[in-house]
Amino acid sequence: LGSYLGFNSSYFSSLFKKETGVSFVEYLSKIRIEKAKELLKEPGLRIQDVCLMVGYNDVKYFTKLFIRHTGLKPNEFRKIFA
């Protein structure tokens, strides 16, 4: 995104964090996990499908981030909220 806006990535990252208080990667992860939470409420979607739909190729990594953001594994979240 930084290069798209004409900034080098380091400058963009520092500027983004200065303005928002979080790194761009943290912000993007939060947005992706929020979308995953919506998708996990759909019973027809597999967790692997949700993982891919929100931009992660590795289910283990997605699960790790999901737990970090929600305190629950994706399947636990689904059981509670779907």
C-alpha cells in the first residue's frame, strides 16, 4: 500500500503507526479477523475456506491470529456464535 501511495514501506509503516497507534500489519489482521468472525457464522463455510477468503493461506497461522484477537479457536467461536 505504501508504494502505491508513493512512500517506501518503512516510511508508510511509521506514518501509519504514528497516526493510528497500531502497525499496518496489526490493523490489517484486525480487519481480516473481524471479517472471518462474520463468515464463521455461516454454517456452510469450512474454516479453511474462511481462512482463504480473508487472505490467509495457512490455517495454523490463521488460527493463531484468531485466538490472539478473540481468545477462541475458530471452531469454538463458530459453536458459540453460529
